[in-house]
Amino acid sequence: MARSVRWTALTAAALLLAGCSGGSSDGGGDDKGATAGAHPSAASPAATGTAVAPPASLTGQKLDWGRCKATADSAAPGSDWQCATLKVPLDWSEPDGNTIGLALVRTKSRAQGGDREGSLLFNFGGPGGSGVSTLPSYGSTFSSLREGYDLVSWDPRGVGASEGVRCRGDKAIQAAESLDSTPDTPAEEEAYFKDATAFGKGCAKDAGKLLAHVSTTDTARDMDLMRQVLGDTKMHYFGISYGTELGGVYAHLFPKNVGRLILDAVVDPSADSVGHARNQARGFQRALDDYLESTGQDPAKGSKKIAALLDRIDSDPLPTSDGRKLTQTLAVTGIVLPLYSEQGWPGLTSALKAAEDGDGSELLTFADGYNERDTSGHYGTTAHSQRVISCLDDKQRPTAEETRKLLPEFEKISPVFGDFLGWDTAGWCHDWPVAGQFDTPEVSAAGAAPILLVGNTGDPATPYEGARKMADELGKGVGVLLTWKGEGHGAYGSGSDCVDSTVDSYLLKGTVPKDGKVCS
């Protein structure tokens, strides 16, 4: 497919950045040449809970920080930023075996001496988002946190410059844009699943042995090695969107190493693959309803009108200014992107009006931004990395028959997004080359220091209810919930002085707010 229908749990700003930059780089690590071409069939034992402590050769490695280099897809950040490569085990059950390289980026703290808390790691979501390209673009947003921390991010394994996976080329991606992601006939259904199989085979061919070692658990173990190499006794971490799931998994594996953890735009850890799709259907429909109300429309009538537009596009794709056709799948992706932030709502109004008038150009521009397609026709790889990570994590593999039974429920939840997310439960990991590892991630973290969760009541991609569930699963006295009554994906840096000051006070001073605090 041109992109998966499963919408990426990235911050809105990161999504817009990805659309402007045209994609992630395909940089390599130490051993890609040795492992490419293999076809894995089983997941790493390390990813399911058993792992051996890393050897001194890894914990004692010295990072060679230097000026960051430009890539084919993005310019080098300014002189305040430095880059380095961290070696981690390919397979955490064999830490003395082959290694891969993880790309890191940092800007140093302004604090002097004892005022410096240590390093603050960032993950911006996805899974599949590049921290190396995203963090420098957020420099002003997180500037206050440099009073206590070196700000550090990285490309997780399988992402960008850390053995990034590309499952198919640009021409194949564009050719697949014509596929129907809500198949209406046996022929369309056959093409849909055939394409899913081909995508998985392409990932296996490119990633080789790495495909079985890109799980969230593998990355959480990488984080603890990173903590040690950076010289920190405790993990200080800012996880956004999918990064909250990663933070929860880290806290479960290493509760005694938890320092100050912020989890913003919180993923529901109790939801399996189908449950996650239900949550996104509710979240995006809720955001669409809020958008429609803001324009003076009745949400039910407005949604019905948009669903009818998508049905017409399904039968007769719209022309666009660049000569491509706006298909139904591209149209719904174009609607999704501006719902990630209230700032995108005026653009959505214009794009929907143009589509009603027979011009799909504006919705296509939004879809291309989401799909990381630049004006030369080059696509980024965030969606590829997202799929290889989540399909290794998720054990569920719904069949087409099981999905058909789910469709009425999904359509009831959302007349606009339900069909797409319902079918996605079957197509996303169909015929995947590696078995999934768990139904839901384990995030219980008894004994960990208090972890601050920030839930936004208007979040489309990670609905607010997930924050309370994460707090409950982390355990009593660990999960502390801060609620923001806002719009968009994520809360920090989105215009709430209450949220920003509460988070800053927690990270810089260690002040834990009362569980249940509300910022309106």
C-alpha cells in the first residue's frame, strides 16, 4: 500500500516535519551487510523477557560526539547539536554477539556542576519516528529543559540511520496508491492481501535477521545501555505517543532505574491490536466531531457528508494538479493529518470544499505530507519502520473473515474512519514473516519512582482514556495523571502554561503534582 491505514502515533509537529523533509535516511550500522538477505522466522528470546547483561565492552564504550552531518533528506542541525553512534547487541539474548549501530543526537545542558541532572532521552512516537531528525527541530520547545539536562534522542533500531528498513521502492509505493484499503469485491480483497504479503516479503529481504530484533522490548533494553554509556544512574525520559508505551515497557523491565519519566499522549497498554484500532476510530471520530462543531456543523450530518464524499471517491478518484488521482485511501489519509492539530482545521475546511467541487489536490497534499512524499516522488520510511516494529510486537493476526464480523462495530464507532481501521486489523500484519510477541505490553512497574502521565481530552491518535489505563497498570503510587482539556495530539508545548509549568517543575525540580490535576 502507499501507506498503511493504521495512523502513526507521532506528534503532530513530527508528522508535519516528516512531510516537509521527504523521509528518513537509510543509514546503516555495523553488521547490516552480514545479516541482510536472511529470512527470520522467530522472535528474539530477549524480546520476550530473557536477556543477559551486556558486556563491559558495550557498557564501557566511549561515544565519539561530533558535528552532525546532513543526509539526503535533511540538512545538518546547527552547531549546538552533536551526533554519535552507540553499539548495541543485535540479539539481546546474545549480548556478546553481533552488534548494530544506533544513531544519537544531543545538545548539552546549560547547567553548571551540580545543577545538571543528567541526560533526558526523547522518543517522539510512531513507532518509526526518527529522533535524530526530530529533536533538533524541537529545540525551542524544549529549551527550558536544558537548564537541567543534556537533551538526547536517537533513531531506534530499524529506524532511519539506525539500520532503517525500506520495504519497497518509490515506484512500487506510488503504484500501490490505487489499491482499495476497504475492499468491496473479491478481486479488491485479493489484491489488498496480496499487497500486504508482498510488503512483508520486502521488509524481510531488506532487514534480514534484524526483522526479529526490532521490538519495543529490544529498544527498551537499548535505552538502559544508553543510560549507562551516557553516565546516568537513573533514566530520565520524555516519551510522546508510542514513546509512552516504550517508556512503560522500560519501567517494567528496569523499575529501579526509573528517574523522572514524562509520558505525553499516552497509548492504552491494555488494548490489543484490534482494541488499538477501536481506540483510534473513536479518537479520530471525536476529533472530527470537534472540528465539525467548530465550523457550525452538526457532527452526525457532517460526518455523513464526508463519508458520502469518500464513497464517491472510491468509485471515481478525483483529479489533482500534479496529474495523480486522489483515491479513497489517500483522501482519508488527507483528512487524518490536519486532525492531529487544531491548527490544521482551517486547511481541512479548504481541502474538503475543493474535493466536493471535484479537485483532490489539497487532500492529496495533506496525504503526501503524512506519507513523507516529496515533490520529486521520493517517500520516507517511517511507515515501513512502524510496521516492522508493531508487527513484531503484536501477536494478533485477525483473518479476513474475523475482520468482516468486526466491520459493523467499527462503522458504528466512526462512519468516516471505521471501515479503514477495521480492515487494517487484518491487512496490517497479514502473512508477516516473523511471529508477534504479545497481545498487550507489560508495563507494571512496582517500586519505580512516580511517573508523570499527560492525557489530552481531545487527542485523536491516542485517546485520553489510555492515560488513566496506563496509570492504573503502572501501579499504585507510580502512575500520576495530569489532564489537559485541549485539542490535538500531545499536550506539552501546545499552548498550555499549566501543562508546561507542571512538566518543567517535575523534570527540573522533582516536584510531583497531585494525581488527577486538571489543566483547562
